[in-house]
Amino acid sequence: MTKEPINQPSSSEVEHDEVKVFQGLTQAAIMNNLQLLDILDLNAEQLTYYLEEAILENPFIDLDYALEKGVANIQYHEKETTIQGVDPQLPRMPQNLSTFLFEQIMLYRQTEIRDAMVKIVDYLDDRGYLPYTYSELASKIEVTPIVALDAMTLIKQLEPAGVGARDLQESLMLQTEQDNHAPNVAYLLLEEHFDALSEKDYAEIVDKTQLSYDEVMECVNYFHTLRPSPATLFDQQDKINLIPDVTIVKTQDKLGVRYNRQYYPKINFNQSYFDEMKAKKDAELLAYIQPHHVNYLKLAENLRLREQLVLEVTKAIVLSQSDYFMHKSSEYEPLLIKDIAKAVRLSEPVVNLIVTNKNVEFEKYVCPLTDFINVSSKRGRGGLTASNIKQLIFDLLEKHSHELSDEEVVELLKEQKVMMSSQLVHTYRQSFQ
């Protein structure tokens, strides 16, 4: 029995002066490929489950479960907190929604509105939504309604796009509004025909808008890239489950990115069995087996495209953070989803899908790819960076032998005109332990 293997080793060198744009893979091609969109944000384990379902009725495809034996060989190392020749850094913790929003908020000038934004972060739900009216929120955070309204408006302009929305409809509208690649009428359909979209009543939308069916379906495909829950960008797994999708390899003055296929399931096509069935020259049998071969080829191609996208986006991140990976800096460079999207010439929602659930290995240390999406070292209009504030917290705790409560730290920070919630202080101090 002969089988046609799909997965082969893959690596890519990162040049320091440019990011190469995808060849033969356009934004439009991605948007019209629903299967590719389905698998873009899956990790190795989730992809295994997806493939099991996808090949369930295809007798010609076998699945090679490479994950278990590959993971067994992973050796995790604790991350060093100092870099030779560079000032020591505080221990890092995984990026999460609260810390990422706080980093962005600190870029604003210190005002009552900025302080209100910090307080609002505590009221986001697990999806990243803010299910309150501005009047309700004003009462909760003890500010005037106009300050609450202004703070809520600014929160909705932060990354990840869609955060701070009251509900699913508004979240999708915010994501669409902030994406330059969105179809022209996508926002209008969400605003005026959300119920019909939810019920998949596309004929009603065509009838009421006079748009063509193709125009409506272009928007429907686009909505497939958006996040129902913006907070999922920073979904974290236990370290034991951090399977490195890519590995960054440093050789002298160059950085390379390797896609770790050994941790991913592999699909194999049973060509000899297919040829055997085909040789029977039975028209009915041929009509049955031919679509199975076509479906295999499509699935195999989409797995290849997924790999290409993960590699290219990782290359963009590595280029941005090259000083860190080359041990020239202990700080990450400021990097947002929109920066990566611009570098690889893809929409922000697609980049969001690509970086979600992906992990990177560097010198035997594995961390989420989203850890490098940050503005922690960017100096705000108040003169401080998020890293400075973290250092302030550390110094206060050290000065008082770590006996301060979170609430006491909050009050001491206020004296330095730094507004933080006790919840966020607790999050930061966990990284010092």
C-alpha cells in the first residue's frame, strides 16, 4: 500500500530589512476559503479534532497522530530574566487582556478620563464585552456620566478590535469599522440587518438592500474572520500544553523561523486503494471516489496555506523583535495587531486568527506568540511606560518587604498619579513570585 505524505520539514530565514509578501495568496483568496479560515486559529490538538471530523467519511485518508510522540520530546526551560550585556529585566508574565489594555491606556495623558478607563477594565466580562450603559458604569466607577461615556468610547478604540462592546453586534461592528480590508457594505449589514444575518436569511437581505447575492456572501465570508469574543486573542493554556508551533533559530547574526510539523497531525492519501477502485471503471463508483480525492487535495492545500501564513506572520513578529531575539535588548518593541497586518498586507481579523493559539520556542523557552504583541516599553504622554509602572510596583513591594496589600499598593501609586485597580496590581505582583 502506497501513501502520499503531505507534511515535510519547513523553515524560513528572516531577513532584517524586509518582510516578503505572500506569493499567490491574496486577501480575497483567504476570505473566500472558509475551510482555511476554520483552521487558521486552531492549535495542534484542536486541528487534530478538526481533521478527524473532516476525513470521517473519506475512506482514502489516514491521519497520522504525530502529536503525542512529538510532545513527549519537548524539554521546557525556565526563561532567563537577564541578558548578557543588557540591564536586568523583571520576570515576564504571559500577556493577557487586562495588562494589554492597561499598556495602551497608559499611552494617554493622565486625566480623569484615563483613570476611568483603567477602572472600566475590571468590568469587562470574559468575552471582552462591557455589558453596561454609560450611566450604569458611571455609578459603578463613581464618575460623572459624561466621563464614563468618553472613557467607554476610548476603550472601544483599543486592541483587540471589538473590545468594550455591549454585545456581539456592536463587537462585530467595531471590528469591521477598524479594518481597512472590510467590504464596503459590511458595517451597514451588521447595523441594519443583524437579525437576518444571524438567521442566515440572505434572501431577505438581498431583497431589502438591492445588493447582489455575491455581495452579501462576500460580507458573510468576511464576518467569518471576526471574533465573537475579542478576549480569545489572549486565551492562555497551562505551560504543559504549550506546544511550539514555530521555533526561532539564531545563528550568528541571522534569525530563522522553523514550522514544527512534527507536532501536527499529518494526512496521508491511500493512492493504491484509490487506483484500485478507479481501475474498476465503474461510473457510479468513480462518481463516488472522485470527490474524495478532490476534498483531500483541498484539505492538503489549506494545511499548506495555514503553515505559510503562520510562518509569514511569525517572521513579521521576529523582525519587529529582532533586538530581543539577538540579545541586544531585554525589552520587547511595541507591536500591535495592526502593525503586523500592515507588514504582511493582510487584514487585522485574519492576523488575529493566525496569532491566536500559536506558541513560539526560542532557546528552549516556549511562550504564546501573543506575548510579543504589546506596548509595554512605549512611553506615554505622562512620561511613563507600562514597564516603568511594573517596576514601581516591584520597588514598593520590596521597600515594604512584600507585606503591602493590593489595595495599599493602589493608594501608594495614586500618590505618584498612577491609577491602577487592585485586580491589576495583583496580576502584576504574581509575576514577581
